[in-house]
Amino acid sequence: MTAATITRGNPEAAVCAFTFDDGPMRISIDAWLEALEQGGARGTFFLTGEWFDRHPQKARELLARGHELAMHTYHHRRMAEVSRDVFFEELQLAELAYQEATGRPAPAILRFPYASYREENLEWLREWDYLLVEGEDTVDWSGPPSAQLVERAIPALIPGAILVFHANENAKETPQAVRSLVRHAQAEGLASVPVSELLHADGIPIRERAWQVRFKADPSSAFLGEQWRRVEEGEELRRLAADSLEWGNPKAPTGAGAYGKWLEMLSAAVQAEGATRFAARSFAGQHWAYARASVKGGTLVLEDFATKEAHADALVYVLQWAAQEASAAGCEWISTALDMRRIRKLCEQMGIEAEIVRLHG
């Protein structure tokens, strides 16, 4: 059995999908977003794992603005030419990059770079419950002027259409063409929606895939226990909120009222019932990290953590705290869906058993 290949949506539904491959590596993606949003359209961007690793903040912004992000392998490989092991490695790396950048499970929809695949690849996709999404190729990758792009795409802009564009250095004329095509779609009574919504109109669900890293609790390593204290309501929590708001934590709100919102979020974590552990690391008169964990099924789950410094040793201190908490709770394993690849590598360097495994559900 092979993975389903989607080339268009329900022809009876008044919707269409503007999709974009690659993601700019040297230029801003904002021109593509503005072209869509000026006409109230939302697009689907098939981006590489490398793009997610380089632009995690932009990935979260796109999702917040109502667009959809999907898989385009990790390294933009010609997948028809790779082995089975490399094929699945490319998918896994892309999913991990997506999850770490966005904090969400990865949607199991893919577009192959260069449309390069063989029949066997579709069988492999099926093993991971993927859908292959293709569509009407506008050939914008060849760099034609916007007027030519519009002329070529208009006949294909019908109910259920999936238009394939690019968002990269070769497709600089595409945003201008998209502006015109979005207006044309509106005039034809077509709503420009993400692929998932277009497929929903045809009764086709998109599955999600999520990962976690799990590692052995090793309380034997050095631990600066005197620097870690349980976080409680009051002045300590207010100071932690003020300090950690400046760390560039993607979970922290920004803009007007950010401190009040962040304090409320941290306060909710403090008040959580059950076996929740919430502690902060402080010295030299300021906070340097916080970590929150809970015990589930005999495993200590790191629900959230953040550090003032971005380097690896700052994360090591969090892992050492987790090891002490796991040992105290009688847990052999620690797991988290955050910063998975760095944690696995650090555990490897420290001689701690660790693996990245898929969450089933």
C-alpha cells in the first residue's frame, strides 16, 4: 500500500490553496506573507528542517498569523536517489526541527523537493501515515515575470485547486503574482485556505507526529544544589518573572502587558496540583534558569525549562536538577519534548543513556 497523493481538493468546495516550497534562505519571507494577507489569504509553506532550525521565531510567527507549515525534508534532498535509512532520517530530522521550532507536533504532509520520488518512496511514506501533496506547478522556480505567472495560473485557479509556488531567491516575482491571483480568487468566490482546510472539505484528515527524548536519571554527576530553590508565590516569583522575561524565551509573551501575562502563566505553574516540581536557579543576585517537571507513569517529565544563557552548560545544569528530582521521586527515566537533539547529544557526551523516540497517540 502506498501513501495517498493529493493533487487537488473537492471540486464542489469554493476553496483553493496557495502553497510555497523551500522557504527563503537568504531573503525575507515577509513579501510572500504580505502578498497573501493583503487579500485575506492564508498559505501553506512546505519548508525544510534547515529553515526551521534557522528561523524558529519566524516559524512561530507564521503559525500565529494563520498560515500552515509542512514538511519538505530536512536538507532538500532528491529523495528518489536516497536509501531507505536516509529517507526516514530526512523525515525525522525535519519533524524534530519543526517541533522544536514551533512547540507543536509535525503535520504528516509532505512535498518532495524537485518532485523527486519513486514509487517505493510512497510505500515508505505510508509507513509513517504521510500524505503527499502536489498540485498545479506554476513553474515560478524558473523566474518568469509576474504577469506571465498570473497568465499561466489563472486557468488552474478553480474550486479545489492547489497551486504550487516557491518562496526563495529564484521566485522574486512570485509575491506580486500572488497578489493578483488572490484578488482573482476572491472575484471567483474562492476562499484561499491552508491545505489542511482544503482537505477537510473533502473529509481527509491530516495526522500529526510528535517526538520526545528520554534519558536515564543519573544523580551521580556534580549538582549545585544550593543554587536551586523551589519557586513559590510572592516576591521570588515576581522576580523570576521579571528576570526570565528578558531571556528570549519563545513561550514568554511580548508587547504591552507582557510582564503581567508572564507572571500569571508562571503563577499557574506554581499552583499546579499533583506531583509538579517547579524550581529556579539563582546566584549573584539574579535568576539563571527555571525548570518545571511532573511525574507520570514512573517517568519524570520535564514540562518546561528556560535558561538565561543559550550555551550548552546552562542546559546541563537543568539536566542535573532533573536527575536529582527523578532520583528523589524514584524515577529511572526523564523525558521531554523540548530541545531534544541538544539533550541527546549532551547525554551522549556525558555517558548517559538517551534516545529520541516517537510519542504515539
